[in-house]
Amino acid sequence: MLSRVLRVTLAVSILSCAALAADISGAWQFTLETPKGKGSPSFEFKQNGEELSGTYSGKFGKAALSGTVKGDQVEFFFDGPNAAGKFHYTGTVDGPASMKGAYELEGSEKGTFTAAKK
């Protein structure tokens, strides 16, 4: 009897953890705070489990991105169009329609972002 209760408890715990994982698929509008001012790129994300893919659209053009979503933590990269450099974003999903975090343009500027799902 005790082993059955433990199995049920374990199953419920695993399902609860899976439910906590964020799914950020869809269109997002970002607001960047940079040393040079503000930016407002948009992103289209496609999530499959923890794997993230999608597209950046902004002042540098368009670029494919890849990354991960683990729980409420998101991380993604893309090579800036027109040789701008490699961008690295890390953040926290605050809910189904918002996230915040930091970004870095490799070897150059750093800043923060907030984002809202469109």
C-alpha cells in the first residue's frame, strides 16, 4: 500500500514540474535598454520541449535563432545580420505573456530587456 502511495505521489510531482515549464512559442515584442539607447526588436519563437528556434527581426535585419527553455529560464543565440556579431540573450519567463533578462552583443555592448507576447 505504501509503495502505491509513493508511486502516485511521484507521478503527481513529475506532472506538476512539467506543467511549470514555460512555453514561449509565438510572437514577442522586446524592449532593450542599451548603453546607446533603446531598441525594439521582435522575435518569433517555436518551442519543442526544451529546444527553442525562431527568428529575430530588428534594426540589423532578420536572423534565425536557437536556444533552450528550462523551467522558467530562457537562453538563446543568433548571429547578427550584416556582420553585427553574435547576440546572446538570457532571461526569466514571468508568466504566459512576459519575460525579462539581459543580452550581450559578443565582445561589445550589454543591456537588459523586457518582453511581451503579442
